[in-house]
Amino acid sequence: MRQPHIWGGEPELLMYSHFLQTPITLYTRDKNSGTLKIISEYGQEYGKENPIRVLYHGYGHYDVLTSPVSSASSKPWKKR
């Protein structure tokens, strides 16, 4: 990750979960329904409450997901 155009991936997510002692849940968007589906979970030994939620776009691109600001939001999660 010290070189330009080199990004982290699954091994780094696993190590971050241990470093932070926090579960990390990895999602992707289902192309047919447009909903989010879980594709991987890391750090489950630290519990399942309040995980860091990450959206994987493909090609090594990730975004952190946050819960909606208000309950009136039509989307269950949004990118940050």
C-alpha cells in the first residue's frame, strides 16, 4: 500500500478487524435486485453488534457504509 495505485483488499480487512477488535461486514450490490448482500464477514470473534460496514464495488474499490441520518430515508444504507 506504500506504492501509488496499490490498494488493500481482503487480507487487510481481516487484519483491520483484529487490530480494531471489531467485526467488519463486506457487502456488494446485487445486480438483479439492487439490494445489498453480505459477501464476507471478518472478526466475528469480537461479536456481531455494530460492525464496520463496507461496500465492495469491484476492481479493488471499497466505501464505508453508514446508517441513514433519518428513518424517513428510502435507502437502507448510504455510502460515506
